[in-house]
Amino acid sequence: MLKQIFILVLMISAVIFTGCASEREIKINDVQIQAEEPDEEQIQADLVGSNLRWKGGEEVWYFTALSEFDNVSINNKITRGDAIEFEVTFLLKDFELEKHFILDAFLVYKLNNKNWQLRSYLVTDFRELTLQTHTE
């Protein structure tokens, strides 16, 4: 009889322990996992195929390939809830014109289904990069 009580207590303990483990797993799985924030490489990839325009609608730059990016610099980042606003400077090269340009913009990303998605932008400056030579 004592052996049967011991087995019964052991079985109840196993059921309780398994139940607690399942609850712990559910709680862990219920915690929202934040996606990794976009970096310079992700911003470049997100912009390929995009047409950046001034606020009035005039086209500034159409990104056709990653090779157009000479440099991307995140100057400032503001995070609020499920949104990130980046202030970014791009050094771009136009292969057809054989010229370089600097483009400054604000980019807004929103978190959607655990992925950061580029939602909007505002071009703040666009100019040709000119090299000045100093002659004496």
C-alpha cells in the first residue's frame, strides 16, 4: 500500500511539474520579441527600387542598385514606441553622369509583425559633391 501511495505522489508531482513547465513556456512565448533595429545596410536595401522626392513631389533620386551608395551615415535616431525616425546622410554616385551627390533625409520606420518597415521619408537637402582644388 505504501508503494502505491509513493507511485501516486510521484505521478501527481510529474503532472504538476509538467504543467508548470508548460505555463512557463507560454509566458516566455507571450513576451513580444523586438526586431533588430535597421542599420545602414538595411536602410540601403530598403531604398533600392524607391524614388525619393522633395515634399512638393519633384523627383530627387531613384535608387536602382546598392552600388550607388558610397556611404550612409545615421546622424540621429529617435525611437518612440513602434516607430524610429532616422536623420541620414547619403553619399551617392551617379554612374551615367559620373558625378557624386550628397542627400540628407529623414526616414521613418514602423514595427509591423516584428519587422521594421520603411514607411515614409522627407528629403531635406540634395546637392552635387564638388571637389575643390587649391591652386597657389
